[in-house]
Amino acid sequence: MKKIKIILLIGVVISLGVIITYHWISFKTRHLVFDDIDSIPKNKVGLVLGTGKYTTGGTINLFYTYRIEAAVSLYKAGKIDYILVSGDNSKKDYDEPSDFKNDLIAKGIPKEKIFLDYAGFRTLDSVVRAKEIFGQTSITFISQKFHNQRAIYIADHYEIKAVGFNAKDVYKSHFREYLARSKASLDLVFNVQPKFLGKKITIQ
């Protein structure tokens, strides 16, 4: 019985930690995420956080579609000069950055204004590589609000001045984000580094 109580107590403490972390990140970044394109400050580079173009069922991923739309809107409004797409290209037949590039060009973005980060395997990698590889210390994240908030939280730790432009969301609730934010916090505590760094690339 004593062991069960201890296990339950540990479970309660962990659950509270996860909930508190989620809401703390929302609170800390609340003034740095924007839905209104007129209100968001300008940055040289907008970083689109990658996601797959298709769902596991083979349909178009709306998270992807709405991030494309948000990036195009920002660029055409003059709020960014370049678009950096950071995503997963760990498999030969899976290339998030190139999918984004092709669709951005189809929407009227000049190809010379698009840069690709093929090693954005997760948000931490994308954020750190934006600074260490692409030389950006001030940036606009382009994703859904919940994702932008986590990216800004990570960016702040690495002394990157960041804001987020919120793409249209697909769901009202994101239960997985509770765990994702706790994982992000632990990564920062334990100084987890990106899987790859590499040669620097100048955006100009």
C-alpha cells in the first residue's frame, strides 16, 4: 500500500510539472506571437518549422498548407525578406524542406529568397541551427501558435530574439504539446544539442 501511495504521489508531481510547464511557456511568450500581420515586427528571415506534406492517410496535411499560406502572406506583406525552411530529410524519399520550397515557389516566392535546412529533425535543431548555421539572432517563426510558443521559448534560451506568426490551426486542443514542452524544457536543462551542425550558410 505504501509503494502504491508513493507511485501515485510521483505521478501527481510529474503531472503537475507537465501542466505548469505548458502554461508557463504560454504565459512567457504571450506577447511574442501574432495573428495580425500588421502588428508583427519585421525580421530579415522567417523560419518555417517543418512538417510533412501528407498525413499517414495520404491526404494533404493542413498544418503544412496553413504554414505555406502564412509564410507567403508574411513575405508579400514585406514582413520578412527571406524564408528559411527547416525540416526533416532523414530518408531518401522524405524531404520536407524541398516540398515547402516547391510549393512556396508555386505561390510566387522567388527561389533565390528561399533557403533550406535539411537537418531540422525537431524544433530544437531548427532553432539552434538558425543561429549557428544560418547566422540569425533575430527571427520570425512561422507555424501554429502552440508550436511558435515552444520555438520562442527555446530561442530565448539561446539568446535569439524571436517572434512568431501564427498559421491557422487545425485542432483546438493539442494534448501532445504538454509533453513536447516538458521535453523541450528538459533538453535545455541538460544542454541537449542538435543532431548535426556543419558549415555556415550566409542568407543574403
